[in-house]
Amino acid sequence: MANGNATFRHSNVALLGLTETLAPNEVTSQEFDDRLADTLSSLKLPQGLLQRVAGVYARRNWDEPHQFADGAIAAGKKALAEAGVPPDAIGLMVNTSVTREHLEPSVAVGVHAGIGLGPQAMNFDIANACLGFVNGMTLAANMIDAGQIEYALIVAGEDASRVQDATLRRLNRPEITREEYLNEFASLTLGSGAAAAVLGPADRHPEGHRILGGITRAATQHHELCVGDHNGMFTDTKGLLSGGMELVVAAWEEAHETGWNWREMDRYVMHQVSDVHTNSITKAANLDPDRIPVSYPELGNVGPASLPITLSREAENLRPGDRILCMGVGSGLNTAMTEIEW
């Protein structure tokens, strides 16, 4: 059921499996500071900005950049095993990663083949910056409710190493300015990793976690505030934070006006960006910080995989009946909030 294409409710959808693939190599923020020591000195900037300002102490990378797809395949296989759903039961597979090697074919086809899904499983990419995974889950849930499919697999695999290396090279140019450095600061918070989720009919899986519905909202007048590719991510940090907070608060207030009550959730699982982002949302919505798990201190911002990775890690601490609010946001700007009953 939709209200102005903003709020939606699902009638018979459950989260059956949720997993991550951890990229093998840790890269600390101190290592970045060491590589940027001359630049920081010449710009009279202190070391430790990533740790003190963003709260990001490390991130992970693959052995090779293209292995983001292997990570998505591994996460997908684990999610299917956790859910107890065979590959030939999947009717939809959506890849939601930002990272891609080429324009075509889709990343989804390689993941589909690597997992060994059958020809009945339609597959495609959904690209919507860091919001893609949440969007993919909503699309799959709607198709399950409509009776078009029974089971869906959502994946995201991200590689940040190429952006990191390109950014470090650019920031080490002798002519780099303080403004240029700060505009690219967010690129150094990015990390690599992968996640996957299996969705299916709740009435057949009482052990599953009900996906109840949520809200989406757009503020695309801000679409130029954060623009990225393999060469870097260029961000108007203040504008992005201001526009993002306005968008999230508007969605939060509209949700409560249309029948949702999210003020006393057991967990608020957010897209993982930084201390500044998390603290701003916490303050704006008057949330309990003890109910907000974070993974960015050790993983950085893993794009659309960040939110499901964080929820996957928190799962062992959740009890049946716990209410979870997934709070996604993506450059552009778009936001989506989805409630899950554990």
C-alpha cells in the first residue's frame, strides 16, 4: 500500500538470511596520514583528522580491485545457506553495488553466474549511490507481496582501493590547496566489502524477520553535492550534511504523520559514514545513541553494503520481537527508512 509514493507497507515479506564478506586487508587511517605527511605539513593540517573528525580508524580492501564481485558472490552463497533457500528457488537477484568494472554487461550477470542461480532468476543492477541495497530490498519485497516471485537475493560488493589510490596521488601534488584537500577528505573514509540478503514469504518462514514497510523521500536539488567515480569522490561536505539532515528529518516527520511510530525502536541501523553524520541524525531525531550500532570505525563507508553489513554484525545481539529501523541515505539526495521486526 502506497501513500503518495512515499510511505509503503509490506504484508507478507521476511528477511531470511543476511551475511557479509570481509575484505581481507586492513588499511589504517594512520597509513594514509603517513603517505600524506608532506602534504599535511605544507597545508598546516594535523594528522589524525580521519580518526578525530570522521571516527574512521581503518577500512578493508581486497587483494585485487575486481574481487568486489567475488565478495558479492561469496556473500550471496552464504546468505542462501543461512536462509536454507536453494539457488533454483530464487526468482530475482539484484546487484546494488556502486562499483563496476565496465558499463555493460551488468555486474548482476557475473554474480548470478558465480552463485549458480537458475535461468528463472531475473537479474539486474540497481544503482542509487549508498541507498541501492535498501532500494533493492523494497523492490524485491513488493514483488514477493505481488506474488510475482517467492524468493529474492540482494547483493552489493564494493571496492574502494582505486578511489583511495587516485585520491592519495592527487592530494600529494605539490600544488594541492587546503580547499582541494578538504573537498576530497570523504574519499579517504571509503572501504571495501560485500553483503547479501535473502527475502521470502513470511507465512512460510515463521523463523524469518518481518519487513513491515517504511518511507522514501527525495531531495534531488542536491544532486551535485557529492559526485564520484574511480578517480575520486568530490564532496561539498557542509552542503551535503545540511541537505541530508533536512531530508532525513522531513522523512522522519512524514513517517510519523502517516502512521509509523519509530521513536522507541530497539535498534537504529544507519548508513555508515562518520561520527559527524551519525551524531547529526541522532541529535536531529532525538535518538538513543546506545541503540545505534556502528561499523565505520573499523570498516569505513562501504557504500550500499554498509547498512546490511552493520545489521548482519548486530544480529547476534537481537531478540525475537525487537524492532529495527534501517535508515539509508544516498548521494543525490535520496533517503529510505524501513522497519524490520526481528
